[in-house]
Amino acid sequence: MTKEKFFIYARKSTDRGDNQIESLPDQIKFLKRIAQEKGLQVVDIIQEAKSAKEPFIRPLFTTMINRIQKGEASGIICWKLDRLARNPVDGGTISWMLQEGTIKRIVTFEKEYHPEDNVLMMSVEMGMANQYSKDLRTNILRSALSKFERGEYPSRAPIGYINVRESKKSAHVENDPDRFVLVRKMWEMMLTGNYNPQQICDIANRDWGLTTKPRGKYSAKPLSHSLIYKTFSNIFYTGYMEYHGTQYKATHEPMVTLEEFDCVQKFLGAKGKTRAKTRDFAYTGAVQCEVCGCAITAETKAKDIKSTGQIKEYTYYHCTHKKRDFYCSDRKNTPETEIEKQIIERLGETKLPDEFFDFARNKLKRSNEEEFGEKEIITKSAQDEVLKCDEKLKRLLDSKIEGFIDSDEYVARKNEINREKALAVERLETAEKKINNCTEVIEKAVDFVAYAKINFLKGDKQLRREILITLGKNLTLKNGILSVGDRFWREPFAEIAKSYQQKNARLEPAFSRSGSCKSVISEDIKSLWWTRQESNLRPPQCK
């Protein structure tokens, strides 16, 4: 008589962690003992860490069934029936093979199953295992939904945040003290439009040493390109969470605003779908087609120079023509050299002597000292207003206690005073930031005008791109002509440069080489600066 052959099958679910009935080594140890006690011949031990709640997702289980059908074995040794199946499809396969005699025996630690047994009992056990999985899934989904509604994140926090467990059933998300600032800096770099995700990933790994957070047995690793794309596509960073298509307000601190998030999605691609760039061009993503509003793309073409035998590459920019419902008439391919020539011409429009920039910086230094005095006045005024509001609230409470006013009037007047106090506190907090921001904008504008042309000629692709974006807004290309919409700071510098050049041309012949010309030009520059500094050089709104 041929001895029956058995497979030992052990399984644990990956979606329930390690706290299960028995771990895989323990299951196998007990199943080997059962086989030895019963004298069963084991031809193979199969173990896998896969959930059985859905069919066709356990490759080793499927392989075992196929091998049984081929006659390699006629029985299975497992811990319980729910190790074999927790869904009606796999459960039906096992039941049918047992009824047909393909499987002649199933041995568990508590009982055995044979083809001649009542199929109802086995079906009940399989059904109970399936129902347990369904109930467990329902309970988990209900628990997750409750957490989302409370603003709690029921999963592992993304990079930049950490999970803090208060108890076995309670946890919250906090800022990662080692990574939050760096991840925020990644968002800021992306928002400039000067960097793509791959460049940001390389900078974060190479220059900052940013890594993932070590978790258990998994050590910290450098950031991958896919993680960067997932980060920039995750609405979690706005203070919201998404669950089954519905967004919930979270309790953790937002890293970016919704407006900033939407802006990054536009940089990544249409409808927020991320895609990597195959080539790195200096001006793609910064310029749009003036005719149809589509993005300007670039391509490199190689040309074989027969006289030298060398292959030279040329870069051309043109409209992507992505709008199918709009015919774009601009079909010109503009060489990159032509675009850069136009940029250099625009940078030359604000050309001024070094004397002007020395004077401007000195003036800004004195102006900054004057503004510090203004800030002290604003701060003192706001502080006095806060103290007055506190005194008003105290007197209002006394009136309520003495019975001079009723509850409704007390609440209304209290809310009004609190609003006045909040406005005063806001003025107090923003006074220094507002003034410093105004001065910083002007200083940056002066430095930019002084060195932009030199930096553009000597800089790499990244620097040239930054200079172009700083130079103008609403950058467009039409028939090879680059339009750089004027930024608020360019007009006064261009006007000063134009006036200076005109007046200098008239004054220059009238003076000798002794240096007297220089002093007259200096006075002329000062006159132009005084007339423009207090108006157009400042940003329209300093926030």
C-alpha cells in the first residue's frame, strides 16, 4: 500500500502584524510534531506571509494546489482550516477537491477531514473563517473612519512627521524635529519653479544628509525619487487627510498651504499626475506660449559637422500644442542662444555705474536704522492698545458682577474687545516682519541689478533659470520673441538707468578729466534715487 504524502502548509497574515495565534516557526514546529506522531510522510514544507481574505493573492498556496492536482501529494497538514482559506473562492476549491478525492485528507492540530465526512460541517467552518475576515474588515474600516473624522491619522506618518503613541488605543502625529524643517525646505524649492523633484532629491541626499526615519529592524535610508514624488503629491502636508475620496481636517500642523500644494501639482503635471523629465533644460516650466497658454518645451538636435567630424548639439524651444480644442499658430522653433541673447538685452536695460549701487546700499543702511525707530513706535502703540483692552475687559467683568449689564450685553461687548485686542496683537507680531521684508526686497533688487548680467553670463543652467524668473513674471514666447512681464522693482531701475544715460551723455563733454564729472553724476544719481525710492522701489504690499 502506497503511503500517503502530505504538504505542510503554514501561513500568517502580513496585514495583522506579528501578534497572531502562532508565528510561522511555531506553526511548523507543531505541524512537524503532528506528522511525526501520526506517521505521515511530508514531501514539502510551504510557508508564506500573505493574507487569505482575498483569492488569487497567495502564489505559494496556488502552487501547492497545482502540485496536489498533479499527484505529488494527497493531503495537507495545517494549523487550522482558516490557514488554508478565509474567502469563499479558496474555501470552495479546498472543499471541492476534498469531496472529489483529489485531497484525501486534511490534518489540523485538533481534528481531521476526509472525503466521506459531512460536507456541511466543513462548509460551516470555512464560512465562519470568511465571516470573521468580513467582520474584521468592517470593524477596521469603521475604526479608521472614526479616527479620520476626529482628525487623527490612523496610519504611518509620512516623512517630516512622526507618530506619537499615548496608549495602545490612542496616538497622534507630531512634527519630526530632525526632518520637518528640511522637508519644508524641499517644498519651498519646488515652489520656486527652479528645481524638479530629481534635483531636490539629489540635494537632500547629498548636501543635507536627509534620510528616512529608522523603524524597528529597518534602518534609515537615503530618499528615493519615488518617495519625493509621493511627498509632493500627498495632501497630508496641507493639514488634510483623504479617505475613500473624502477629505478630512487633521489635527497635525500643516507644512504647506492648500494654495502652495495646488501650485506644486501644476509643476508636477496635469491633474497632479507626476512624471519625470528625461532631459534638464534651463527654461522649460518657466515660459508659456503667448498664443495658446500652453507650456514651452525644449528638445535637443544633433548636427554632424562634416568639416571637423564633430557632432554638435543645439537646443530649441517651442510650444507643446497640448490644447486640442485650440489651434496654436506659433510653430517656430527658437534656439536657446536666441532666447539667452534677449535675456541679456533685458538685463542691460538696468545697467548703472558701481557708484550708484554703493550709494544705494549706504542709503538702505541709513533707511534701515530709521525704520528700526518706526518699528519701536509701532510696537509701543500696539502694546499700549493690548493693555487698554485688558483694562476694558476687567471693567466689563466688574460691571457684569455688579449687575449693571446683562449676560447678552456682556458677551457682545467682550467679543468686540477681544477682537480689538487680537488686531493689536497681530500688529505687534507683524511690525518687525513687515519692515524687514520691505528692506530685504529692496536690498535684493539692488544686488540683482548690480550682478545679474555677470552672473547670467558665467552661471550654469540653474542660475540662469533663476535669473530669468527673477527678471520678469508671466514669461511668454511668441514667434521667437521672449516677453518678460515687468516685475514691480524693474521699472524704477530701468527709468533711473535711462535718465542717467541721457543726462550723462549731455554732461560728459562739459567736464575735464580731473574727476569733477564724477561728482556731478553722483548728485544726478542721488536726485533720481530720492524721487523713486519711496514709491515704486517698494513692493505694493509688504506682508
